Amino acid sequence: RIYDLPAQPVPIYMAAEGPKSMYKAGKYGDGLISDSKSAVEPEMRQAFEEGAREAGKDPSQMPILAEHFVVVGGKAEAEESARIWRFIPNAWTEFVNNPDPRDILRRAEQELSLEDVYKNWLVSDDPDEHAQSIQKLLDAGVTQVYVHSGQFDQQRVIDFYGNEVLPRLRGKQTRERSA
């Protein structure tokens, strides 16, 4: 039993990628977690919004979090990350019911090239490209972006975003507010 209840109920976000799970996330959740493609895809958003409206909620007031895979660098860094995350493209369709991580890795290596893994990621060392990709998500209604970088040099990613990308985004927001 919890004796010190929070003043407001803790929001529960639901993860979803397909139309059925998007609908359920809208209906039962307080917010959505999805990948950056599904979070902005019209069919998926429509399913999420329909579920929310059916439950009497205003979907425009519900948070949407998008997981945005990025690589700070070029092909070498992308391949380095793809080796670790090779299972991701087939995680929910092929591997979700497989309890053996060694088998998942073996099958992923057989079924997916490294390029298959990172082809939908942002791979760049240009801070403007990174800022623009996040701004595009925000403009499409995403309210929170989870920047997911699987590369080994995490300090490089943190410094790059802290020093180069976030100031560009904050500058744009400041300019829009003052206009």
C-alpha cells in the first residue's frame, strides 16, 4: 500500500507501433511512446487519436514521445551501432517471442545487413541536420523526443547534442516565441 499518494496520478504512457496498438494506446494510455516514423505516420496517428476520442480524451493534449535513432558521425559509426542493434528492425515481428538472445543475434546477422539496420536512422555529423530532424518531429506533433544513439562513444553524442544541436533548437524556439 502507498501511504503518500502523489497529488496527481502518475501518467502511464503506452508503447505502440501498429494501428491496433496505437488505438489502444490512445484509448487506455495517458500518452504514447513510439518510434519516430510511426509517431508521425498519418494512419498511426489517426488510430491513436480515435482511441483517445472514444475514451473521452482530447488527443491534442496527450504527450507523444518518439524514439529517434541517431548516429553522430558517418558510415563507420553507423555500422558500429548497427552491430549492437541489429535485431531492432525485426524485433517485434520476428524476435519478440524468442527467449534466446544468442539465437536472436545469430538470426539477425543472417537476415539483416548492417545497412538494413541503420537505413532509417539519422547518420550525420552535421548539427543542423540533427536539429532539423528533431524539429520535423516536433512540427508533426511529437511532444518529446528520445534521442537514441547506440554508438560506443556516448560522450561524443552528449557533447555534440549539448553544444551543437540543442542550442540550435532552443534558438529556434526563442525566435518563434518573440515573433
